[in-house]
Amino acid sequence: MRTRACPFLLSMCFIVSGAIAQEREISLDREEASIPSAPAGLRFSGFFVGSANYNSRIQMVPEFAGSAPVSSEPRRTDYRFDQFSLGVSKVFAPWLFAGASIEIERQGHRHSGFDPNIGCPGTRACIEQFGTESIGTEISLHRFNLTAFAPLGNGLALSFGRFDTPFGYERHDAALNLTATTSELQRFGRPQSMTGLQAAYQFAPWLDAVAWLVNRWENETTEDPPEDNNRAKSVGGRLGVTPVQGSQLLNLGIGGFWGPEQDDVNTHARWIVDADLTWSASSPLLVAAEFVYGGESGVSFRRRGIPFAADEVSGADVRWLGLYALAHYDVVSWLGFSFRYGLFRDVDGARTGVAQTLQSFTFASIFHLSELVPDLRPPGVTYARTRHHLDWVDLRLEYRLGHSNRPVFADAEPGIPITEASNTGHVVTAQLVVNY
């Protein structure tokens, strides 16, 4: 079996001849994607995203647990320029290549807390209120890698960089998902990114493995930076099996992540066990699913107020579990439909700030507009571990219903005590994704 390298921009990529164990997510390797005036051997590509959004209510997430996305203020419709990404890659030799990307992102996140002038002293009743964060534009060094293949067996891929955590199908970037929003599992249940060392090996066309040693758990919900927050490192890995290849593709994976993640504390590890599945059943049908079970020891966080009042927690062992299942079907080449069910059970309230069971039902229609252009080939890039290719231009119309067994959705103004909340929230999104 012969191993070859491929350029990529936003995530690590393994391509082994005869195998389908790859993370080739946004390397647009068409000649038309290259900039003619670029230096020899450099390849430029990326994507940009715009949207129109309506929120009925925003989910309350106490500040110690992070925040919830704000695509628009409650009961308003806003037009947004969400993301712009530019990446460059270069192949130096069949065994050595590198890539990096920057991302400009218009982000809105909001947490809940207490009045900073009063706090929550004593035993008096306390009331949550939304923070006053405004939507802002952030520029980030998004992904990078330097990858070399060592001549060991089928080829051992060794990389240094910042990568997408290779669990499941969902990714942070809108261009790499079949829905406009991500699941609760992706938001709260596992790390989305990691910075450090990674090694991958293809044992056979049907069996691959990847392992890593990285700084920390990085997640946009808690806005964790790439730099470590203590002296300990985090480790993890994934074992992938591809029992069906050919006109259909079935990939199964199991892995985990382990490491102390509290500030300046080198004990009390946070861990997860993750299982995922992608099945390209036929050219128009794709099924993806992921399950995560996690825990952490020595966890402490503040008292919560009305409308989900609960006592403070000190030095507790906490647990959570989550899952999502997605089905996508292309009725014709230019029109597809997606449905995703998501569930997240925060047993002790450590991940979302509230002991609750969150569920979501997401329906999306996707118009592959570039498929209507005669003789325009697709980019030649697929969604993670699938046979479903990305398109140059997509228009996504999505409706998402969120539900909790606790009243965690509110439409109050920032800084105003929230005395009433709902168990449900509605989000409507029209999203345009352009790859280049």
C-alpha cells in the first residue's frame, strides 16, 4: 500500500491509496482555485459565510459554563457576514507538506450571571440576567500544520499544528457541515480544536488510528485559547474501522480525550469517551451519528439563581452524555434535505450550568446553487469520512427547535433580571456558504 500526502488548509488530512480514512475537509484542489500570481507551488483557498437569522429566545448559560451563540437578538431578524477564511498550503515533497489558515469571524455569545454590583450574598433569592456582551469581530490563527510521513510500514504521519478534533462529522466551520447550526454535543460535550502533536497510521485499508498530545480542551462555547492553562497536557486518540468501501462507505470510530483542564490545577482530569458513525449509503443518502460520555473530578461552580435556582457545587465528580443523529438526502443534484436530532443530558450542570436534558430538532433544505452552473465540477472535497462532496455555493434554509426540561430560554434584554423563561426556543436561519 502506497502512502501519499495531500495539501489541506483547515484540518489534518491523511490519504492512503486504497483507504478512506481521511480528514480532507476544505482543500479545494481545482486548478481554478489557485491564484495565478501566487508563488510556485503555493495553493490558496478558503470560504466565506453570510446569513439572515431570527431567534425567539436565547439559551441561558451561566458564565462558568461558557455562553450560548447569539445569531441575532431575540425576536429580531438580522443580516450577518459571519465568517471569512483564507488559507495557504504547499507540498515540499511527497512526504512533507504544510498549511495554515486565518479566520475572520463575526461572533456573538452571551452568558447569564448576577448583577455585578450586588452578586448573590447570603440566602436571599437571586435572579439570573443576561450579560452585556456585544457581537464582535475576531481574527484568529485558525488552523495550521507541518506534516511529514516517516517511512515506517505503510507510512507514519507525524504532525505539529492546530487541528479539528477528529471525532464525529461536525466541525466548527459552517462550510464543513450540512446544517447551519451545530449540535449540543459539539457545543458542550467535547473539545472542538486542539494544538500540539499528532500521529496517524493506516494499518490496512479498513483500519486506521490517530493519537495526539496537545495543550488543552479548546471549545468556542467557553472561548478557550490554544495556550495551556496549567502544566499538564491532554492526550487522546481515535481508532477507525471502515468495513464497507466502494459505492457505499461505512466508517465507525471510537476514541477518547483525557487531561486536567482547570486553571493552574494539574490534577482532576476531564475525560470523554466518543463513538461516531458515518454511512454514505448511496450517492444521495448520508447518515452520521455521534455519542459522547464524559466526566470530571474536583469541579466547583457557583450558586444558580431564578429561573433555575440551585445551590453551589464544590469538589464534585460530574458526568454528562450527548448524542446527535443526522440524515441528509439529495432529491436532485441541486437540492438536498437534512434532519438532525440532538440530545445532551447534563447530569450535574457542569457543562451547561444547569442540570437539564437539552434536545433539538433541526430541519434544513440545502440548495447547491453551483450545481446549476453547466460543466462546473465540484471542488473534489468531501465532508469528514463521507462520500458526499462539498459544493462551491450552498444556500441553506434551516429551522431549529430547542427544548429543555428546565426553563433556560429567555428573550430578556441584557442586564435585566430574568424572572420568567421558557422551555423552548426557535431559531430560523438562511445561510450562504461560498468555497473558493
